[in-house]
Amino acid sequence: MKTVLLIDDDIELREALGAYLRQRGWDVHTAADGDSGLGLARQLLPQIILCDMYMPCGNGFRVCSAIREEQSLRHAFLIAMSGNMFDNTRKSAMEAGADEFMLKPLQPRPLLEMLEKISASRGGGGGAPDGVTPPATTANPPALSIIPPRAAARPPDNFVRFWGVRGSIPTPGQGTVRIGGNTSCVEVRADGELIILDAGTGIRPLGTELMKEYKDRPVNVALLITHSHWDHVQGFPFFAPAYNPKNQIDIHGFEGAWESLEDIFSGQMESPYFPIGLKQMPGNIKFTELRELEFGIGSVRARASFINHPGVTVGFRLETSTGTVAYLPDHESCFRMRSLAGGGKAPASPEELAFARREDEKTLKFIQGTDILIVDAQYDLEEYRTRVGWGHSCVDDTVELAVRAQAKKLFLFHHDPTHDDDKIEAMANHARDLATWHGGKLEVEAAREGLKVPLGAVKG
């Protein structure tokens, strides 16, 4: 029997592709995440494995690497797949051990032809090669991770405050004094919790302020990292609370394609880059690599969603007793990217555009009805035309996304380092005009350092 294992968190793809292949004589097994997929691979020893790259409970890069490290699975033909068009996705998948890479949406007939050729070249059926005994494996999905409530006293008000709003690189100078030049960092106080979104250079002034506020009381922080690009982690070595042993810093994020979250943070602090190593920081620093897309921070419900940006990147949604915050600092519309990626020379097919629309719909559903929406709006429309595929949005797409999501207030974020205050304010005015043209009650503002927004006081 020709055996294929399909590992993908998209239930529609699993069901449709599974039915298509079964009708054509294939024994199809499916898994919805990386951990259970790896467990089934060890148990079944399939002839061919199809593996998505962006999934909960073990991303596809790590799954590919684990498969290639196991003697019993080295016979399997490994096909990586992703709807992420960025060049480094294919490169990283192949480096992780994939034999082939396929861009979604998958075309059923070419895929079937490839599978049949692979099967014929390897002698038909699946199962273990001669002399290999399948190991006994039980794939149990991990329990929902819960971050326990914190005991330290907190100010009773719930709010969102911006400490770093810039993308790519810090931009100090006279042209950025009103908006700010620090890279991504947002503070959320909600239901007794202190939550920080990303650790760009904005986390340095936040840390200084926290030390003044808490004085002799311990500071307990939940730091959520969307991804490990420098402008989202480079400020952590300068975060003052991490240097006091009475403070607790819990850092949460998804594993990278190659390194653990802790290794990524540690790497930027190695000599000769920084004089103090991560393990020399006196604070109680704990790293948690998230396995599920939903988790708790005390009574705050947190959710994550993979978004369209190079590397393993997520957005976060925080649901609190007084309102909802969604944070997508680096994101590019899949549909816009597919539409323009060929520069007019090789337009996307109807199937590719339909797939891209479905991917954007997932993002839309993730942020639906948000009270405070913080989204990448790095470029104006003209700039974006020359930066398609860079992983960032134009302001026009961001406004349309927010309007369709019926968000209450949109903050334009991840400002381009070449944009001064006047440029960003002009983009914000343009965004307000677009919101009015689209209709609805969306409020629009450019995120700026020091801006504090009450959570629960947004107009409905």
C-alpha cells in the first residue's frame, strides 16, 4: 500500500487532499500539529511525508529536522509545504532536511504525479525498510499551557502604552521626536497582569519606568515575543528589571526554525556583542516555548496566530475583562503579495489568489471585533509597490483589514525608519480618510511613544 502522512493544521486541506489521494489508491494518515505528526511518523514509518512549515506544537522546520535525525525515518521522502512565499521559507525547509518544497495552494494533479513517481522509484508500498522495527510511540497532545496569576500588587487601571513604535532599526533624531524612534515594544496592564509585547529598544525606557514605579516591590512580567528579528528582541539586554533577583521575567514565544527562544536571546548577548551573558543577569528569567495557540496569563486569555512575514512569526490577541487588544507588528497581506509578486510578468493563478484570500480571512477572523488593533502599516501604497514580499503592509491594506474586522480603534505601527514625524502624520491622515470612505466607526491613530490608551474606554 502506498502510504503518505499529511501534517497540517488546516483541517480543510487535510480533508480535501486526504479524500483526493484515498480515491486514487493511497493510504493517507493525517495529523493536525507538529508533535502528533512526528509521533505518527515514528509509528507508521510512511513512504512519503507532507509537512506544513507553520503549525502549533512544533513548527515544520523542527519536524523536518527531527525526521532526518531518526534512522528509522531516513527512508521517507519529505515534502515541505507552505503558503509563505518568502525566499527564506523554502531555503530553511530544504536546509532542515526536506527533499522537496511545494508552495500552497497545492495543485492536486501535479502533486499526485510527484507522489506516484516517488512511490514507483522506491518500490511501491510504505512501511519500514528492511531491518528496521517501528518504535512504539504514543502521540499525546500537550495540555493547554497556563501561566499562573501573579501575586504582586498592580495599579487597578487597564491600559495599553506604547514604548517603541518603529520598525527595522532605531531612528533617534530631530525628525522623530513626536512619534519616537525606538523599535517595537508595547505595555499592556490588564486584570492585575503586566504584559509586554516584544522587546525592541522601547523596552529600555519601560524598564526604567517600572523600576521607579515598583521601588522595593518585585516586578513580575509576562513578555510575549512575536518573532526573533532584531528590532523585536534587541532591547532586552538593557531591560533594568532583569538585573534584580527579586523580579520574575517570564518570556514566551514560539521556537525558531533553528534555535530555541532562549538560544536566540542568549546569542545576541554573547561576547563580543555584549559584555554580560544572559545567564549572568541576576533576575529570575524563565523561557517558555509555546506549543499551543491559546494560553492563559492569569485571568487574561491570550491567543496567537501565525501571520505572513519571513520566519516563524505570530500575532497576539489578549482578551481581558475590559476589552481586547490585537498586536500584529509585522504582517503583509497574502492576497496583495500574490497579486503583485510577479510584477505583472507572471500574474498569480485564480487558485493562488483564492488561497491567498483564505489566508487573509484567517487573519481577519483572528482580529475580528478587537477594541484596540495594533498593526503593521510601514509603507504608503506607492512605496509598497517596490517592496512587495518584504513582509510589511501598506497603510491602505491595513485600514481595509481593520474596517473589515470591525475593530474599534486602529493604531498604525512599525513605522519605517526613513519616515519622519510629518510623513507618519500624513499617512495617519490618509488612513482616516480611507476609514471614512469605507464607512463604519473606525478610529485611526499613528502609534507614538508614550501614548497611553485606557483599555475599556474606546468608543463603540
